[in-house]
Amino acid sequence: MRKPPKSPAARHAGATLAVVVGAVMVAAVGPSPAMATAPVASSAAAVSPAAPAKLTNLAHLNWLLDDVPLKSGVAGHTTFRQDAEPTARAPWVYADRQPDGTFKRVGGGPITDPAKGYYAQGAFDADDISRAAVVYLRDWKQNSTPASKTTAYELLRSLTYLQTGSGPNAGNVVLWQQSDGTLDPSAIPVEQPDPSDSAESFWLARTVWALGEGYAAFAPTDPAFASFLQQRLDLAVGALEHQSLAKYGSTVQANGVPVPAWLIVGSASATSEAVLGLTAYVAAAPHDRSAATALSRYSAGIAELSSGGVGQWPFGALLPEANSPTFWHAWGGMEPAALSGAATALGRGDLQKTAAVDAAQFTAQLLASGGPDNGWTPTPADRSQIAYGVDSRVEGLLAVADATHATGLDQLAGAQAAWYFGANPAGVPVYDPATGVCVDGISPDGVVNRNCGAESVIHTQLSMLALDAHPSVAATATSLTRTTATDGLTVVEAENGALTGTANVVTPPSAWTGSANWSGGKYVQASTGDTVTFALPAGSGPHKVLAIADLGSGGSGTTSWTATSGKRPTALGTSPNAVQAPQGIAPTTVFLLPQTLGGTAPAGTTALTASVHGSVRLDAVFVQPVVSHLALGGASGTLDVYVNGTDRRAAQKLASTGAVTVTRYDRYGQQVGHSSRVGARATISVQPGGFSVVTSR
């Protein structure tokens, strides 16, 4: 089981430290087991109207760091130069913003021992220590920052202390640690595996990420420490060889879909973060066959979760979880970045192409549909957005763009990274380059969680490092401060339709099935002769329709679909009410895979009628414009992205009132022809499965 991302709605009690905004003093609040050893300038709460030349600012992440005692005599837990250097560094997991603009450093869960400052989970965790190490390693490499080299060294020492070095769990990693250095292998609430070092885990995958990038960085400058990191990476890979990698080549089924059995904890999300580290390590140590084999095999497993395509859900995305072909989440979405890097290291053009499909086709559709939501299951059930999800998209786009010279992906990266600077559902900046302060996310209703914990600031800074390395993309991102339009996938619920015959609305005990959600928490049970008529918004352009029904739980026959525009009906085709979908490793037989209808609903369609032949549990429909649209604006101009959801070239009339520049890109983000300047309200073409970018600058 994975450790879930920090929720934008979360509030965590039991703060240990507060920092006065804009000042250099720290004030203790409540029990203070982890007081900073020296005053540190805090991150400020207010967001600057203009970004400085350099976007990366580690001040807030620096403030989250604390000294960690490395206790001796703990069986299986040692680290580099532990006797000579008995403390290391680690970031507190949360930072809660106070009404006066200060922040308090907070551990996981409630305080269980006020005298010791113990939390139900702990103060520090391997997930954040490993990813923080990656931030400092990249800053050191990119900006030659001596302090970041030192901090990376301390974080890697802290991380390797959490790794179990001997015994049956050797190579695995303890997740939680209290502020006095005490390990907490079995936190409250229980997380799987329990104890946390008893099997492979997300935190083992992230440890591989940090160790791989750490070895590559330190090998030229500190051979002794690099050798230690190499030994610990060997230990981690050895543990994986006895666990997930032992299943290499075998497949299982999830609702009838064959999936690889050898992903770390069954997750492409976890595996992709390990692949990031293995790629860096193999580049620095090309003769390590064990690591190269692990890299090749894990990359192949990630690629096998590529799903859908142009017009077919999920539109070429690399799905994150092997046990659900109907679930995508933005957080932990490093698959395209990892696969692109691995493709370069392994010389695998097929892997690069798979990464490009996710980056160009899926991400373009995602942006036009509102951005990197926390959960499509398969409809957008959790529309919260967090930096972890945004950063995953930005890094994936830039990785593929760099590897393939697909300049269209740079354009999409700029549009996605604009999330940090105001082009987001809240319509306000959520990162301050002057102080390094971020937010913990934006809720579906646009409310900003102004806390700024470790995971959030880590992924924000990974994005800023990537933007600083791509100045033209950074210029685009910082200039776009608002979203002016999105016209992408929308959901129309079956239970809100007009029902005839015996069709009736059913409310299951839970909307969550174990691997998907009943959209709206309800569905319609219908049989032969029943109809369900969906009302569609007036004035819509031509669109495709994707029917969502339970294909795996006893339905039969088919459903015919008709679109109505005025008095004119248009037959759209049929969708199956059931398919051969053995449950396999899926948590449930319920299989809500969207099915794209063959026909296209014409412009002006106002109603969609489903006529049932057999038996069906009908959940909803996706309505996908033939050309979806994202519009962003700022003081210096606008950027519009038009996304073609079909395999045919599409025409699109612009709403621009002045001259604009149009650039066309194919389904892999490669530019087609030259950019052109067109006049007001011109009609442009959009490549099959590709996108066109229109700018007013």
C-alpha cells in the first residue's frame, strides 16, 4: 500500500515551531523537541506580484530541516560516519500556516507523548527525506550551491539510517522517525507494509531515487561517500530482486486487462520514482549489470500500463496502478519523466514514444479539461490539485521535450507550470519565488490550503529547478497568471437524465468500488426497452461521446445511442453492456471503463438518448469536444491550446479580435510546418490527435 500524498484539505495539529514571516527569529510554541539550531529566515505568506530572475528558492525547505540524532545500537540501522558524525538532517513533514502568517513545523498524526514530542507517526519520514535529497542534489548540480551539497550529504546519511542493513528485511526501509531519532516501524494509523520495512514500499522506491541521483552526484567529488551510497543502492536493488523483480515476465489480469506483475507494490507511480534513480545511477556506473537490468525491466513494466489513445480513455496516459484500468491520479505521476530518461539511457525508442504519447496526447487533453486533478476514477472524482501532481506533469513534459526536441511539449510545460503563478482553479499565485513558500493544494471549490509542508515544497522546488533550467518555458509560465477558459471533457450523469420504462436510479452503499467511483455516487439500472435521455448544454460544438457503464458485473447486450440537434437525430453507434473482464487482481468486478462511440454528435446537440437492449448499469457519459480548448492570459499576452480528440484534421474558428501567431504540433508534440500569423477570428487547423498553440504576444 502506498503512503498517500498530503491532502490539500488536511489540517494537522500539534505544532512545534513557528517562524515570524519576513523576520529572522524563531519562536517556540508548545513542546519543542526539534528547535532549530540557529535562527532561520522564514518563508513569507504573501505572494510577490513578479517573479525574480531565479525561481528556485530553498528558504522554506531549509527552515523545515532539523537535526536528527542517529542513535547507536539500533539493530540493522547504521549510516556513513555515524560514530564521527552522530547527527544528520531531515525535513519535518508538515508546516501549518498560522493566522498571523507564521508557520509551525508539525509531525504526522496527533502528539502521543508531549514530554518527548512524539507523534502517532513521527516527525520525519523516508518519503520526504529521499525527495528532499533529490532537490538539494539537483540544486547543487545545476547551481553549484555548496550549501546544497552539504545538505544533500546530511539527508542521504539520514535516509540510509532508515534503511535496514541486515536480517530478513535487509534493503527495505523504515518509514517514520521521531524527532529524537527513535524509529517508528509501526505507525498509527497502520500503513502497509507493517512493520514498514517488512516488504518493498513507496519509500523504498523513493530511497532508490535518492541513492541513484546521490551516487551520480558524489562519485566525482567524494568517492568514499559515493561508494557507501552504491553499497546501499545494491542492498535496495537486492531487496527488490527478491520481491517484485522476482516476478519479471509474468502478467496478471485486472478486470480482463493483462498487466505486469513486477511493478513495485503493483504501482507504476512507485516504480517510476525508482526508475528516476536507477537511470541516474546507470549513467554514472554503466557496468553495473544488476542495476541496468532492474532499470530495463521496471521501465518495460511501466510502459505496459500505457492505455487508450486518441479519443479513447485515458487518451494515452500511463496508468499508475496495475490493479485498476479505470483509475488515474496526478500525484506520483512521474511515469513519463522516468520512462523518457530510461529510454535515453537504454537506447529504447519504443519507450520514448510511449512517454511522448502520455506527454502530448493525454496531458494536452488533461490541461483543456481543467488540469492535474488528484483522481480520475474514471471521471474526475477528486478535483483537488497539488504541487506533486503539477510537478509530475511539468517534469514529464520537459523530459520528453528535451529527449525528442518536441517543442510543443515545452509550450504545454509552460501552460502547466503557470499553475504556480495564478493559472489554476483558485485564480491566485500559489508560489512565492521571493521566499520559497508554496501551498499544500487547491480544493475542488477553489479554496487554497495555505499550509506548506515538505512534500509540497519539495515538488514545488523540483518544478522551479526545472523551469530555471528552461528559461523560455519559465518566461511563459510566469507570464500567464490566469485561466480564462477550459473546454474539455465534461461529465453528464445518467441519474439526472429522463428515464422511461423500468429504468431506475440506484444509490450503492459507497461511491467507491475499490478501483473506481460511481460518478455522482449513483447509477441507472435499465433493461430492454428502457431509455435514458441526457440533457446536454446548448451551443456546444461537435463532440465525441464516451459511455460509462459497469462492464464486469452481470450486464448483457448493448445500448444504442442517438444525438438530437433540434428535430434531427444522429445515430452515434452502440456500446457494450458487458465484456469478458475477469476480476483477477482488481479489487472488484465493477468495471467502469469509458467506451467511445463511433459517431460524432453534431454541433448544437442538446440531447443524447440511450436505448437499452439487454441489461445495464449505466453510470454517466463523457462529452469530449472534437477540439478541446485551454485559454490562459496575463499582462503580456495570451496563450490558447486547441486539442484535437480525433484521428482526423480538425478546423477551429478562433475568437481572437486581433492578429495572433499559430503553431501546429502533431500527436507527439513535434512542430508541423512553420508558425503563421493570422488575423482576427481566423479558422485554423489542428493536426490529428495533436494540438495547436495560439499566442497573442
